[in-house]
Amino acid sequence: MGGKILVLEDEDAIRSFIRVNLKKQMYEVVEASSGEEALEKLDDTFDIALLDVMLPGIDGFEVCQKAREKYPRLGIIMLTAKGLEQNKIEGLELGADDYIVKPFSPKELLARISALQRRLNVKDLKVEEESGGNITSGIFTILQDERKLLKRDQEIELTPIEFALVKYFMENANKAIHRDEILQNVWGYNYVGDFKIVDVNIRRIRQKIEDDPSNPRYIEKVWGYGYRWWGGEE
């Protein structure tokens, strides 16, 4: 598929392992061994950033937060240690699109990157949207060609994954959707029952679209099942 990827990892052996496997798949790889170096090298030419969490100095969480603020369309995958559940959630809440738990295989790494890249790549999405036009649901409109979400004609800035989630919900308005179905259609692979990534991304979207995020109106939780989208009055 190709593309430009920043790899932030302070352990030389892991960074080398990632670099070798990405270059085999024709990715352009830029390496950083510290958070400070990553922020210095990062610019809007990158497609994806792989960010290790545990670093001396500026850690992966801070890099994630700053990168997300400056480059809203950047794909971000956190590299987390096994068993540190809070790391996964914190990274997602700061704007990461996905996480990989160490140790991971080349196959898993490439699958995660490919799945995220499909959501980032406008050219690929154009194929899905050729019959296109905009999508309207109540007070919300998606401008597909511009990849924008409007609420009462006011733009709401979304990350690529948030945009894909809202688009999927609006295409299935008023339908209760199981988390498994959301994972398969938005992330594109099976998370083996780990639904936190869905829940955290929906919390982030609610913070942006709801008048009162603590009492959500537009994305309703269906207890023990999933979520339902309701776009509000016409």
C-alpha cells in the first residue's frame, strides 16, 4: 500500500524490527527514539505515526495529544505494554485511532496499519462513494467529497476514524448496531471481543457533537449490545 510512517520507539531492537517489516511493504519509514525527536520530525506529509507509550522525557501520550491537535487527519497507533489496560484507554482518549500490544507479530502490525490506512486514504474511499452525494440525518450532514461533518451547518472537526464511525452510523440511522458490527465495518478486522476502542471513540465523538455529552441524545447506548444513531429533528 505504501505511505509515510513515523516510528517512535526508544528500544533499538524493536524499532529495527518495525522498520524492516514496514520497508518490505514499501512504506517510507522515519524513525525517532524520543518524544522530542518525534515532534521535531513530524509534519503533514506523514500518513501514520506509531507511538511507543513508555519513553523518558516526553512520553507517547503527550506526543499523541500534540500530534492530534496539530494534524487532525494523521493516523495514530499506540504501542502499549501487555497488561497495562489504562495505557490503551488513555491513548484512545487522547486521540489515538488504534493500539497494538507488545509483543506483536509482523502480520498483526501490518494488518493494523492497512486497516487504518483504508480509513485514511481518500482515494480508496472515493471508490465506495462514487454513487455518493451527501448524507443527511436530522440536523447532521456529511459532505463526502470534502470529508466534513456539519451540525446545523457548523463544521465539527473529526479524526479519520471518528469520521468513519459517524458516516457508518448515519448510513444506518435509527438501527441498533452491535459493537462487533461496528468493529468489522469501521476498523475492518476482528478485535476478539475488545470493544473499548469503540466505546472510547464514541465518547470522543459525543464530546464534539452532543449539546450535553453526559446525557447523549444523538448516539444512544443500547445496553449489552451496542449503539443507535439518531440525528435529531429535521
